[in-house]
Amino acid sequence: MPGIMEGRSVVVTGAAQGIGFAIAEVAAKESAAVVLNDVNVEGLEAAAQRLRDAGARAVAHPGDSSNRAVAAAMVDRAVSEFGRLDALACAGFRRIHGPAETFRDEDWCMMVEQGLTGHFRCAQEAARVMLPAGTGSILFITSIASRVAVPGVVAYTAVKSGLVGLARQLGVEWARRGVRVNALAPGMTLTPGLAMPREAAAQLPSGRAVRPEEIADMAVFLLSPKAEQITGQEIAVDGGAAVGRGAGF
């Protein structure tokens, strides 16, 4: 039975592991052709091969997607490999934590460049193809850090909050031209970088951390034609963390 992404192609950044790979995997299971992007060349090729082994059409396109040339090339790769670009999910982002009062300029600038400016460049490059076609969907992976404040994540919170505003602006600006833009805010998610103890996760309203595939299921829905009237929104998949006690992530 065809999936909800049948006949469509998707670019996913940060796709070598974690949430990014989960999005690519669910998109492929829903019949999409996928371009995977990441700076981790070895991990990226292994991820793409894993999808191909499962019968998906998937190619690896390594590089730093915050770089304009890389962003443009991965969009062009989708068009050249699959004849079109229908969806973009931006999940790649390097984070550095630290107290606000001592946070270094160079770390702040790197995180804003990668996580906010870089995502905007990816969206612009995708729009170069999508707007003339009159169809497309773009998704920024944010965080419940855009909704709650936690000490030690000043740049991360600023970047993720900025992405919410960017999704809102682009979602409205491009809506009548057929391109939707949304944000998806994970709560504490079981990724390789998760450091929260099991007992802390048990304090979340849902009683457990979120699985990457649960984030990916919502991401692919938002990227699909099933979400045709959803744009300019941030949707949380966090087990109630941002609105209940235990907002840890």
C-alpha cells in the first residue's frame, strides 16, 4: 500500500543518526525518496545504505548544510536524482551549553550561524525549487526550549526560539504560493546524546522520554499532503513536558 509520501522526495539534514535519521527512515517507509545530509560522512553513508537495504531510494549528500553552497547542492541533488523536491526537514545542529554570563562570543556566533542562519539558507534554497512549482513543505526541528527556560542553554534557547519565529514568518509569507513551513519541538528524546537519568525521565508527565520515531512520525505527517492546512506552527511532541511539571530535555 503506498505511503503518504508516495511519489515525493525529501531532503533531511542531520540525518546520520538520532531524530534526523528517524525522519529519513519514516519518510522512506512512507514511500518517499530521500536525500540524507550530515557532516558525519561515514555515519551518513551507513544511514543511507541502511535505508537502501530496506528497499528505499536514498542517497547521501555530505557537508555542512549551513553553508550556502552545500544547501544549494543538496537541493539540486534531490532534483537531479529524483526529478523534484517536495519536502525539507532541518534537523542538523551542533550545540554547546554553558552559563549565560560566561558564554563565549565564538560559541554564540557558531550556534546562531548553524542553527538559525543555516536553516534559513536551507529554506531559501528549497524555496528556489518549491515556489515556482507551487508546492512544498519545510520543517524546522526546534525544542521545548523555545517554550521553557532552563539554566545553561542560552544560545540553544535563543536559536530554537528564533526558528519558531522564522517558521511563522515564512509559513505566512509563502502560504498562498503553495509552500508550508512549520516547526516541530521535541521534548526529552532518546537520542545518542541524551544524558538525563532514567529516574528523571520518569518525572515527566508521560512518565518516559520520547522515542525518535515518535518525533519522526509527526515530522513526516507535517511534511506530507495530509497536513495541507497546517503552516506557521510549532507543534510539540514532548509527553506534556512543556505544559506540565518536569520540563527537562
